[in-house]
Amino acid sequence: MKIEIDNNSGFCFGVVNAIQLAEKELKKNHILYCLGDIVHNSAEVDRLKSKGLITINLEQFKNLKNCKVLLRAHGEPPETYEIAKKNNIQLIDASCPVVLKLQNNIKQGFDVFLKKGGQVVIYGKEGHAEVNGLVGQTKGKAIIIGGMEDLDKIDFSKPVNLFSQTTKNIEDFNKIQKEIKKRMIATQGTKEIDFITNDTICKQVSHRQPQLREFVKNHDVVIFVSGKKSSNGRMLFQVCQAENPNTFFVSEQSELKKAWFNKAKSVGVCGATSTPRWLMENVASEIKKITNP
Ligand code: SF4
């Protein structure tokens, strides 16, 4: 049986950068706080924890003083920087440049749309760290929509400036923008609507969708490796499963089931932008072991 690990899967540059910054600091000081999980993969979080990385939540962050804290790739709202300044916390800012650019665009878009009574709409997951950082650019006023079911939160009689969380599915984003446009035209009774749509999905994510479709087509069975908390992982898993129904989701090698590989001649192992290469390699070795006892 052939087992292949997808070369296009694994950490995106934003996550690689955050982990490199953490490891560099841990080599010097052996202890570093990180606001939230550095990556949505508990195996990688545990690996860094063993080196001294301490994951803290916002409440714990507010109570820290005179120390160093790493900000992960998801980015943070302005409030986080204010707290750090007040409490003399030195930030190691690993916010991804793609997210920072999006934050800046949202801030500018919000200022313009506020003046004309419009709305900034973010297609994303409510409560997700990146989305919190984006909404923070609008003083909490942006409207978050998680899917079609949330569209009624928008006032279609007013201008709309639409953005997306970087890890969303491009096809779903396109459906959402078409529906908003349709409803705005219907409500306003004209095609001359004030609607700006910004495809702000990270190319590291959107390019993976066609690459993954190609990869999973070439295998009888596909094992998708990702942390359960990763929204990018959930989205890419669905892309793989739609293309190859014999796709199974695991977070680590112990979740593999021998029965999945009955009659399989080739197995593909792939993952999300938050899946470490070493974890996919462990999964591939375990598949070899359980299928050739
Ligand atoms: S998915 Fe894209 S935006 Fe998000 S951290 Fe990775 S490189 Fe940055």
C-alpha cells in the first residue's frame, strides 16, 4: 500500500513565523506567555508547552505585569495593546502580516462607511480570535455573519462594506456576497447600490482548496489531520470529503481505525494550515504499522 503525505499541507507562513519567534525566545528565557493557543493544534501546543510556553487567556493577560507575552498569528484588537502598555508587558507580536493588512483595511473602511451611515460586515466565526481582532478595528460595531442564516442582521437599505475572515471558504463567501447584493437591490429597488465586497481570504488558504482536491482524488483513502478547534481545518476537511468520501478526520495517530484501510491501495495524508508536518509523519508511520502488523 502506498502512503503519501501532501507536500502542500502543513503550517502557513503566519504560523511558522509565530512558532519560530516563540522557540527563539524560549531558547533564551525558558518561559514565555502566549495569549491564546499559539496554533489550533493541541499536539503542537503541548510540544511548545514542554519547552516553557504558557498559554494564557485574556483575563490572565489583564493581570500580568512586567513580562513578555507573545501575540499569535490571528492578530489582536487595539484593547490588547492598550493593556500591554498599561501593565508594562513587552509584546512579541507574531500577528500575521496578512491579518494586519486586513485589520487596517477594515479600520479604514469603517471610518468611511460610518460617515455615510453604512455598515461593515465581516463573514466569519463569532468569537474566533481573528474575528475579535477585526471587530476591534470598528469599536465593536461590525456585523458578524457566520452564514446565510445571519444575513437578516444587515440593513439592506444602507451601504455595505463586506470583508471575510482569512480562513473562510471562497465559494461560500461568493454565495454570501451574491445574496447580499440581491437583497440590497430588492430592498432599494435599484441596481445602483453602495456595496463594496473585499475578498480577504488568505491565498495560503484559498490556493490549498484546488491543490487538496487534486491530492485527494489520487488516493483510495485520505486521512485529514487537524486540531478539532481549527476552523481552517474544518473547512479544508469538508473540501476533501466532498471530493473523496473516503476521507477521515483525525487529530492524532491514536484515532486511526484499521478498518478504514481495508482494500485501500493508496492512502493520502494531508492537513490544515495549523497542522505540523511532524504530526502528519507520525500519522503516516502509524498507518504503515497498523496495516502491516
Ligand atoms: S492562514 Fe494566512 S492569514 Fe492566517 S496566519 Fe496563515 S498566512 Fe496568515
